[in-house]
Amino acid sequence: MPIIDKLQSMEILDSRGRPTIWARCTLADGACADASVPSGASTGSAEALELRDGDRNRYRGLGCTRAVANVIGPIQERLRGRDFPDQQSLDRAMLELDGTANKSNLGANALLAVSIAFARACAASRHVPLYSHLADIAGHDGRTLPRLTVNLFSGGKHAGGQVCIQDVLLVPASAGTINQGLAMVWAVYQSAAELCLRKYNTRALKADEGGLAPPFASTEDMLKDAVEAISAAGYQPGRDIALAVDVASSHFYENGDYHFDGQRLSSGRMIDLIARWIEQYPLVSVEDALSEEDWANWPALRQAIGQKAMVLGDDFLCTNPARIRRAIDSRSANALLLKVNQIGTLSEAAEALRLARSAGWRITISARSGETEDNWLADLSVGWGGDQIKVGSINQSERLAKYNRLLQIESQTHWPVVNWPA
């Protein structure tokens, strides 16, 4: 059984230049592995707590030295020299040490860095690929690769709020491989960059996750331009390349209404708007179409669009098993956006995955806006049988690290991409 010999940690910077943490786990048999954890900008209120220093004179309070100190201090003291037969026993020991529901004592960033580093070290000890070890953790035995969903245009908190919604993404529906899908997306991205120069006189200015962010007059223009870019690249919208949207509605929800593109919409009118988009545009997935606390209206949203598109929960579900159970019981969604740092450990995220799968939901494995060059997310998306992966756009090294790892796995396994529709 794996025995932890040593934990190391330090503060590093994410793709936005903000602090996050890195950890290294060394096992008694000599196996050693690192992990860097991401950080979100669009965060749900039910997410596990990232521990920050709060010192306004350093990184405006965003420093992570307290989380680092917890890894090399109390977490190491509790785990060192102990044998852990599986991932769940390791994660349980950390959760017991933290003792809070939201990981506010030790920090979800500290716990997750150790959780992933331990999993990687165990994979190295077993001499198996990380995706294979992660599949064992989740009890998954599939042999497929996730379909890509790639940021094209961005707004909201990812791009300064020139429009309300956060992202319009490309889904290469006809691609049979990761390689083909990336080539298709690249062609559309270039067409979109040319469109931005011609229509908005803007260079290819990028948002947090690499999406283009011209000064759209409205969300409707954002969707129309996405369709135009697909056609300009020589593809048929809907058949070759579909669209997905991250609405991120919680950020413009106030006092029971949605303040959207200069309008004040009720929940019912917001649902009507999304339903109209699905009729007019080749949308196959709608993320956080309603606010994370608008529970009363999510069942109506699923009833209105659930037969035509994924009703995907991000802030709404927060990869939190309790919220997922409630959504299953109330028939409020049909897909989970899985972000392991929303919940804090691999074992808890695996429980969220199993719950969603038991309800017949589809799974999108997702990165965060503040990413690192670490590529473990690609292995997670394969090992856990993700139907889709959401990493960001087709640029920036922290995004490309995941795509390039998927290309490596594809070349090694020759596994197919999940059938579309999944």
C-alpha cells in the first residue's frame, strides 16, 4: 500500500498572474509526482474555499502562502508515514483534519494539490498512465476520448463584461478524432479573428481563457458572428460544428430578475430567450442558463430545452454531491460541468461523477479561467469518461498543455472520440 514519505509545496502563478499552489508527493517506494491546481474567476457561492492570505500589500490579498504552509505543516504531519490503500482513504484523512464543510480551515487549494499529487504518485508507483489510475478511482472502464468544446468568443467576467454571457464555444460535432477536431476549431478561430478585424476593427484581443472579445453590441451579435465564422471557415453550422454557450446567469441576476442586454427579464422570459436561441442557432449545450439559486425555475428550463440541448450546471451544481442529488430529484438539469477544485478532493469529485452518471446525465470535464501548464485535466477527462472537455480556446500554453496531452493519449490508445450526440 502507498506510504507517503514527504510532501512539498510552494506558491506559483496561474495564467492570469494570480497566485495558486503547487505540491509534490513522494512515496516510500521512491515514486514522486507534482500537481498544480487552478483557480476560478466565475465561482459559485457553494464552491469549496480557496485559502488566500488576505494581505492587501501582497498580491492584493490573493497570496497562497497560508495554503502552502498547511501542506508542508499540518497536512504532512497527519499523512506522513501512513499507508493509504486507496485515494478515498487519503482524501478522507485530509477532510477529517480540515473539519469544515467548505474546506475553510486548510483550504480547498491545499487539499486538492495533495489529492492530485498523491494520485499521480500512485500511478507512477503502479507504472500505469495517469488516466488509467484515475479510471480505477472512478470505477470507469470505457475506452473513449471526450469531445472538444472550445472557446471562440468571450464576455462576462472572462472579458470585461462587454456582453452579459460568458462564452460561446465551438463543438466539432463531425470530428472523429481530437486531432481533426482541433484542426476544425483552429480554422474557425482564424475566420473569427478576421471577422473581428473587419467588423470591429480589433486585433485578436483575448479573454482569460483565450476567447476573442470584440465589442459586441449584444449577445445576439455574438451568436450570429459565431455562425458566420463557422461558415466562413467552410463548415456547415450544426452539422460539422455546433455551438455551446456559458450564460453564467448568476452574475447578472438581481432581486429575482435577470439584467440582460439592457432588459430586465423574469425567469420565465429568460427561459423563453434561451429556447428561442436553440431554435435559431445550432446550440447543443447551455451552461448556467439560470442563476445558481433560482431553483424554482430550473425544472421548467429543463422541460423547455432538455430534449434539444444539454442543460448544464456549473455554478448551479458546483460539483457538489448534495446539490447534484437535489437537482436529480427535482429534474433540474441533465448534465454536470465537473470541476474538481469546486469540491476540493478527487474522491468527492468522483462521487459527484457517479451521481450524475446514475441519473443518465452527460459529463463535461472543465478547466478554470486561472489555469497552469499542468495537464492532469486531460487524463481526468479520459479516465473519468467525460462526454466533453472544456479547456478554453486554442491558444495560450496553459490551454494547449491539455490539448497536447489529449493528442498524446489519442496517439497511444487510438481510442475514438465519444459519439455525437453522446
